[in-house]
Amino acid sequence: VSGPATYAWTFTSGDTVLTSAEANPFVTPTVCGRYDAELKVTVGGKTISTSKQELFYAAPRDLYVRWDAASPKFPFASPADATSDPKAAVEAAIDGAMVHVSGTNTVTAMISISRAITLKGETGRDADWIKQTGGERVIYLNNAQAVVRGLTLAGGYLPSQYDHGAGIRIASNGGTVEDCTIRDCKLAHYGYGVGFEIASGAANAVVRRCIIRSHKGVSGTYGGG
């Protein structure tokens, strides 16, 4: 088979379809989401095709978490498509994104922040909560450019010996926590910093205007903060 080749690319995410006839396509998604790809190449009247699911992800700059989210739609790019799961929104966020949290939302697993994102309460810490109900730390923060702001973090629990910071732990890469309340956390065994702990050597850790209160630790636990 010989002759010029023609290319037909199709990129699909839900009802959104993007196309290209270039050998090396460049497309600009107008809707956020995960895009599947299909390529058809025709040479000399014969066509071959190939496809790949979730070839790329078009991520939003703003993601939304609401306690009353009725119809979550990934990637939670508007209040109408919000999720009630802060962990899901954080995992969908890319560097530079902001995750907006409204109301009291619960998680059953630890939220790990390793990208340069901002997780913030829309109204402030008195109104906007993340409450851990699964027997885990609330937040593990490990990026110097990441920010947690204007939230109450509550209910963190660490069952293992010598584990630290059931509310939030800032790890070696650092991060910023500001205008937050960390409360009602518990260590079941010996450890340091029941509610809040900064790892040794975390030079880029910043804490501003936070309230740390109402924590519980067993005998031998050091530092209610």
C-alpha cells in the first residue's frame, strides 16, 4: 500500500468531541475532563485505526467542594458540578489550581497534598470544615507552594505508635497553613504534636494565625499542638 496518508483524530470526553486532521494534532479543550482518543489513518484506500482511553486530562484551575453537592461531575469545575469529597477534588487538582470548600464536608481517608495547590474555605474556618471520620490523619502537606487556608480540620486520629500530627502534618518539602483551626484530634499511642506537627528539617513550612485546640493523647504523648 502506498500513497499519501490522511489522518482523522477524535478526542472525546462525555458529550465533548474534538477533531483534527493533522498527523501531530494540537487541540484546545473547551471543557475539562478526561479525554479518550481515536486515530484513523488512511493510505491507498485502506484504513487502520487505534484508540486509547484517557489519553489526556484537561484540568480546571478552580475546583469546588460543597457539603450539599447533589450531582457531582468530575472534575468538579463549577459549584453546580461540585463534589462533597475534598480528597477527590484535591486529587483532581493540578499545580496552580484552587480547591474551594463550602460547609462541613467529611473524609474517610487522609488528604495528601503534594502539588502546588491551594485548599481554601470559601467563607472561613468558622463555616467551612473538613472532618475526618475514617480514623486517619486529616491532611498531609508536602509541597512548599501548597497552601491550606481558612478551614477547620477536625477529627483526625492516628492509631500507630510514634506517628505525629493527626490534624495536619507538614512534611519535609513544607507548605503553608494559615487562618485555620485544628481541633478534636487524637493519638492512640506515643507521638508528638497531636493536632499539628512539622517535620524536622521542613525549612519551607509556614504557619500563620491558626488555632490549635481540644486534642487528646495518651500518657507519653508530647505537644497537644
